[in-house]
Amino acid sequence: MSIYEAIAEMRRLSKLGRSFSFSFYSFSISRGQTTGIVEVHNARLRKRGREDDNQYAELQEEYINLDNLEPRRFWHCCLASFNGQSLTFTTAENEQ
């Protein structure tokens, strides 16, 4: 499954009010560093941020961790797994 297929499924499940698990590689662009892999066991996507508020909104997904109710976000390209399944990064060019 590609990261884009996983994100589409995350959006679908979130619209249905269902939760899912996923993991991603953390990355802070302002600090230019990572703290490793983040595992989220119970989450739903939130409404996507606006570019007025976050210049990277199109490259990130916002979610809420349902275990602690923390609102967070992750970079699309850093998504590693969805519901226990490892993901691949593909572009439209690679899929042709």
C-alpha cells in the first residue's frame, strides 16, 4: 500500500467516525531533526489546516490521538505504517 492510499483510507475511516493506528518518522523542520518513529495506536484525522495558518498544510495531515486527546500532525512523506501494514512511497510518475 502506498502512503497516498493509506491517507485516503485514513480520511475515509475518519469520516465514518472510526479510528486506526499508524506510525511515522518524526521530523521538525524548524529544528531540522527527528526524534525517531512515533507510534499512534488510536487516532482519527482532523480537518486539514489552512495554508494561511500553516505553509506546509498540503504536505501534512492533522490528527487527534484518541488515547490522550492531543491534536498533532505528521508529514505525508514520513508515514511508515497504517494499521500494522508497512507503506511505500510512490509518485504518480512511478506508478505509470
